[in-house]
Amino acid sequence: MKSTLGIVLALAVLAGCSTVQTPPGATGAEDASSSSAASNPNKNADLAVGPRSRISDPLTRTAVQVVAPATLDLTVAPQDVWSRIRRGYAVPNIDTTLVSDWEEFYAAKPEYIQRMAERAGKYLYYIVEEIDRRGLPTELALVPFIESAFNPMAMSPAKASGLWQFVPATGRGYNLRQDWWRDERRDPIASTNAALDYMEYLFDFHGDWHLAMASYNWGEGSVKRAIEKNASRELPTDYLSLDMPNETRNYIPKLQAIKNIIADPERFNITLPPVDNQPYFVTVTKNRDIDVNLAAKLAEMPVEEFKELNPSFNRGVILGSHQPTLILPTDRVSVFEANLKSHDGALSSWGTHTVSNGDTLARVAQRYRLAVATLSAANGINSRSRLTAGQILLIPTRSESILAVRDAANASRGKADAAKEEKVAAAKRGSQVARAKAKQKTARVHKVVQGDTLHALAQRYNSSVAELRSANGGSTRLKVGTALRIPPG
């Protein structure tokens, strides 16, 4: 099906170069009013606009413009990755109120778009290359803008992680390994391939990119049931006609808004950072353990930048037994290889121990002359945890790794102590509020009669003048016929 899809999309691009008759009801005025960035051929040399038709958006009851595929001048080489993305647009546009709302939202935050686009620059060339290789619409390269803001460390409340926000189960279904050592949902290469595999499946499942993208957000089963529900009522079954949760209802409009901004950033007063049409990174496969910090040092790059390209490694050491693929900027590979060749000493300040039957933390700690607390902290487990045969333990073997473990443990304890104190304080505040509410609920009321005084009422209700004043907002005046709150005795 993948090869068939590539042929279909290739034909669609070629067909875009031919003349297509404007559908009935589409006028020049409607064309001029389009909020699509491709609507002005003078704004962008990459795109020439195709014809449009208007339908009714059942979600907003407003007119919706559906833009036909643009014609592409394939004789002009793309200037950069942004140009490649614009040239490969193939998903039908929608023009709804929600799209306009999201355009306004993003246009009002140019710094936010700039930050996302700068992060995207590290990954976009690879993503677009893979999309082009598969013959898919380049709009898919924009999905991480709305999924993760192109932050590979992003984690949602539902535990979705990485650029493409895979939840654990779906990630495992697409062979993204997740264990104590690594989480390939955060791997830019592995997760991109998995996401495109998933999207191709969803398109094959629905035969429609809007429904495929809705399924990416909501799940294909949920979208299928929504389609069946409309079909049973003889209602339209396109994306705009389905009854969806709010997040999914906004999903395609958000993507469309980003698409429009990328297509014509000037119209939104946004400047996109340059992203060269050449690889930003290459991969290096290693079969020896190496510390993350040392790998960054050998590449002569900041540790944080190294981690942005290699976010899947959970620990401070990368295990050679996993045959890991290191991702390095193209201009750092030769530097890394040269420094690695001349490096004199161990590549890792950590070792590993494979647990055998009968091993305990105490026994393993004694073998490596470590405190049980240090060993358990290094492996993120409780000092009373049982070990299982075949389990791999991380062993700090040099002073710097031992100190790193202790510092991390102390920081963790400090956070835990602070959290405990805050929990106690919150519980105390909660008790105080509960007592106040209880008092308020059980407060008695006295209707003031002629001759009442605060002093006499305080004696009568076994209270005090101060408590009476406090219960009544500090007021000291008594008015015949009014209700006076009496604090519980």
C-alpha cells in the first residue's frame, strides 16, 4: 500500500500542474478573501494557488473554503527546508473560524513560533527527507509543532512523550523500546519513522488525511465509531461533520494555522529562522560504553546540545551492548572521531553488572565496594528491592560517578523533604479551612430584639464580645429585626 500511496501522491502533484475548471459558485471575490497563505501568488514563489470551492462547516455554521492543490514549479530548486515543505503541501486546506482563531493565537506570539522553529531546525531536514522518500504530504512534518512544540523531552499528562508524542502502548506497538536505559519515543530518528509508519496506516485505514490526523490525536477506533454514528443517521462522515472532543476538533485547525504561517510568514509578521536544505546531523554507531558527558566533550559541543540530539538515553552512560546510535551535528563527526581516537583512558566512569540467581543489592554492593544506598540510588530503586536474574545494574566505578550519584540522591532527598513539608502544610491549611467551614455550618443565629446588647448576648450564648464581632464581620451595631450570627459554643 505504501508504494501505491507514493504513486497516487506523485500523480496528484503532476495533476496540480494541469488546468482545473473552477467549481460552480467559486468566485474571484471568494479567492481574494481566503486566509490560506497560498492565496497570494506574489507572496511566495514556491506556490501558485489552485481553485477553491465553499462548503458549510457544521461545527461553526459558517462558510468553509476548501482549497484545491496548488500548482508547483518543480523546475526551481527549493531554497531551504521551509521551501521544500511548502512545495510538498498536499492535504486539502480548510478555512474555518477555528483556523482563524489559531492563526491569531500564533501570530500574537511570534517569539513562541520562533523558538519552536529554531528547535525544529535540528530535525526538519531528516523528517522532510523521510516524508519525501515515502511520497507523503509535507504537512506531516509540521505535526510536532502542535504535538510537542518540537521539544523531544516533552511529556504530556497522559505520559505521551517525544517529538511525536507517543503514549507508551502505541510506542511499543511501533517497536519503540522503553526501558530503564532508554526511551526511543524521544529518539528523533526512531520516533519519526514510527510516526510516519503510523500515519501511513491511518491514511490507509480512512483514505482521508483529515480523518487520519484526527485519528492520530483521538485514535482510529474513536474516529471510526464517530463515522459509523453519523452514517447510521445518514449524516456526512467527513472530518468537519463528526462529533469530536474539543481537543480533536481543534487539532486540524491548529495544524492548518501552522501550515498557513509557514506558507506565508510575512503575512503574519513572523520571521522563520533559516533551515538549510542539507543534513543537520549524521549518526555514529558505537559498541563500547561511553559517558554522555564524555561523548559531548569528544564532539566539542555543549552537553545540553548533545542531549537535544540524543534525548532517548535515560542514564549518564550509553551502553555499548545496545549498539547505540549517536546523533551528532555534521560538522562535529570528524572532531568526535579524532578526539575518540586520541583519548587516553576509560570512556565511562560507570560499569554494569548482570544480576545472577541469588544476587541481592547488599551482595552486589559488597562486591564492588559500594554502599547499598549508593548502588540503589545509581539505579533508581529502593534499597529493599528484589533483583531479578538478567537485570542490568549500573555500577559507579570512579569517584566522579559516585559523587554524581550522591549529589543526585541529596538533591532528590531535598526535593522529597520540601514536598513532604508542603504536603504537611497543605494538610494543615486544609484542616483549618475544614474547621472554618464546619464552624460556619454550625453557627447559630439570633434575631435582635429591643434591649439586646453584645455583652448580654455573649453571656447568654457562652461566647465573648470579640467572638460575636468576628462572626459578624467586625460590626458592633445591633439593629432590631436583623439576624446576628452566634459562634458555636
